[in-house]
Amino acid sequence: MTSPRTTLSLVDTDPAELAVDAIVIGVHSQTTEPGSGAPAHALLLASGAESIAAAFDGKLTETLALLGATGGPGEVIKLATLGTVTAPVVAAVGLGPEPSGAAPGPESLRRAAGAAVRALAGAPRVALALPLPDDADAPAALRAVAEGALLGGYRFAGYKTKPQPTRREPVAEVLVAVPDAADGTAQAEVTRAQAVAGAVRTSRDWVNTAPNELRPPAFADVVSAAAREAGLEVEVLDEAALAAGGYGGILAVGQGSEAPPRLVKLTWTPAGGGNGKRVALVGKGITFDTGGISIKPAQGMWEMKSDMAGAAAVGAAMLAVAALKPSVTVTGYLPMAENMPSGTSYRPGDVISMYNGKKVEVLNTDAEGRMVLADAIARACEDGADYLFETSTLTGGQVIALGKRIAGVMGTPELCERVRVAGDATGEPAWPMPLPDDVRKGMESDVADISQVNAGMDRAGHMLQGGVFLREFVTDDVAWAHIDIAGPGYHSGEATGYWTKGGTGVPVRTLLHLVDDVAANG
């Protein structure tokens, strides 16, 4: 199921003269000095809105304040222009306090553009006149505005059978006002933003799809079809091929469901081999997670349709890789299974033979993600990789430790730092976490090479237990990073910034930034 798409283009027309349904400007909150006679909280127009302000004879901020505008981040106040400018509506989006630099940072712009475009649903054509720097920071700022606008306009198509009278259609076309719309660098940023945002939207669509419609075979078919259309090399292992290949972890998790598991491999190979580096992306694809025999509580279980957000992110990122054509080989691995309780489910106490030959003692069937990922990681290392980035909605411990917006990252310290930097650049923050020896010591098994969890710690350090387990399946010559997105992968609250309710698409943009980084710097 595909959501409606928003298109985006650049214009250098005076914003006051643009023939659109609404024009978006930025406003800052401004705290005044006590005793100055000015209101305690005033508005300051951001750059880019000069011609709009002139059309209102200098009374624009005063009028917006009367309507309740404060300039707070993400706040959107609409004002009828009554013919003062060509657009019938001006929408002022809050950017927070005036920054010390010339313009707000990229993430502030990304969130503002997303909030404004979402608030203007029902307006077919919208223009953005947000503050953009004219220095070396300009490309990053323009990219942020473009991504925010395209993602803020996202809405899952859904399954409603009757028209919704109060449901306004998403903005169909966004124009971004820039001084030189024909500039090659600016056009390249828009082209990239369209490919990246398209991938994020695809990832969101897959996560938001009802789990009865996207069981492992169907998920594999959908991803494979999109990948082939994009020009990627595709390999799909069904249950027979998984059994023949010795993928014990994927098979164990999937054996409780009548919908058999899959492993999808997608490959991008640049002309001439690129810079010679090889990047592996691995994503957890549990299409629904009941917990298996170690069944989860019923409350909130419906969100477990999002337990394939890692695989959705990797599959969608590979589609963007095919469009962006980086000079580095990139291979995506998507292990898919449905974790169900039945007479054929794997059990606590089972010993599973994994793809790399290690024996794992199962203590909790709800720690299934690490089982399918371990097989996929071992396969990726066997195929050959210089860098391995794996992402998954792996542990509730990530949410407890870092909340709903910040991912946990574990692995090779240098690579974890690159993930952190990429997350900061894309607005998908990640924080490096340790892999303590005492956690691994508690995973020694009496009967196998390793236990699946640390029984002595129970839920303590659960995020770290997942990382420690996965480390056992990475070969010594591969730099790796495990990105736990249990919180950021799915947003259950109200829409905010460029996030809407449901799948977020995290960490598609981080993965693509990392691919670019490896292509440029090795």
C-alpha cells in the first residue's frame, strides 16, 4: 500500500508574488529585557520573509502575536492575507529562539518544514520561504527543508472504506524559495532529498501495513519486486533454502508460524567496483512479534507490527542507494520471520545451531530478534564486508535507557562514533553504549556456546545483552555497529515535526549518510 506522494521543486520568484495556496515563513521567539517597555515575549521574523513583511506594512508580527503566535518550535499560525500578497494564506512556523548564527540549524528547519506542510493539508500548492544561509551551510539547510517538507506531508493510505469529510488531503506540491533556483548544487540537494524522503516514506508504508497483509513471504515479495524495479540484484531464500543453508536462528523463530520465514539479500554494485569498500546493512524483519511461547502482555501488542522496522529501513535504504548510485558496494540483508506461539514454536531450553556453527541455548523466545539477526550477520561477514551496520527494534531496554527519540549504538568504537555523527547530521540521534565483559560472562551456558540472554541480570542492561550477543556473530576483520531503534522506529504519539503517527523511517537517513561517508572517505 503506497501513500500519496508530495512533489518538490525550487523557485527564485519573490515569495510575495508566488501563485500558491499558502506561503510559509519562519518566526523566532524573542525575550525582551525587563523595563524596556516591550512585551515580555515578542516575535522576530526569520530571514526569507522580508517581502511578506513589507506587504503587511510592518504589522505582520504584531498581527501574528494577536493570533497567539509565540515562535515556539513547530507552532504553526495561519493568517488570511486579504490580498496583501498573492497567496491567500500566510502560515508562520515557529523556529524557537533566534540562533547565534545566521540561520537555524538543519534539524530545526527540517522539523519546521514538516510541521508547516502537515498543518497545511488541504492546500494543494504550498511555498516555503524559510531562512536559508548563503554560505557553506546552505546545502545542508536546503536538504533539511526539502526532507522535512516531503516527510511532513506523509500520510499512510490506510484501510478506511468510507470517505472522511474532515480528513484533508496532504499537500500535493511544495515550492521552496531560494535565491538561485537553477544552481546545480541546490538542484542536486533536491534530487537527493527526493530519493531519501521517498525511501523513508516507503519504509513507513511497510511498517504501517497491517501485519496480516505483510507476513514474511508477502514482505519478501514486496521488497524483492521494488528492488528489482530499482535495478538491484536480488536473492531470496525460502524455508527450504534456509534449512539447506543451516540458518538455524531464522528457522527457529519462524517455525511457530504457518507463514514461513525468508532471508532477502539485495546488492548494489557500482560501475568498476567503486572505491573497493563493501558495506553490509542488516535489518530485523519480525513481521509480528507475539513473544512466542514467552508471550507478551496483550496491552500494546498491536504495535508489534513494527518489529520489522529495521528490515523496512534497510530495504528502503537500498532503494535509495540504487537511485543515488554511491561509489561503494552495498548489500542489504533482511531476515524475516513471524514469532508466533503454536505446537511447532521453538521453546525455552532449545539449543539452536546457528549459521556460523555456534550453538545457542534459548532462554526466552521473546528475544527472537537477535536470533534472526545473528544468522544474517554471519552470512554478511561470510560474503565479505568492510563495514557492517545492523539496525533493529531489538530491546525495550533501549527505550528505558535513552527514550523514544535516541537510538542506542554498540559495536566497534570508531564505527559507533561515525553512526553518532551521522545521526546528528540527519536528525536521527544515536548514543554509543558499552558492551561490558560482565554481561557476556553471565551469558555462559552449561550446555551450549552461549545463552541467548543473561538470566542472572534478567531485564537489567537488556539493551547491552542484545549487543553482546550479536557481537558473537561478527568476524574479527569486520567493523560493525548495532543500532537499536526500539523507541525511534515507531511513533505512537501525536504528529510532531516531520514525524507522523506510526512508522518513522528511522534510521534510513542515517544509513544513507553512512554509505555516503564510506564512499567519500573509506
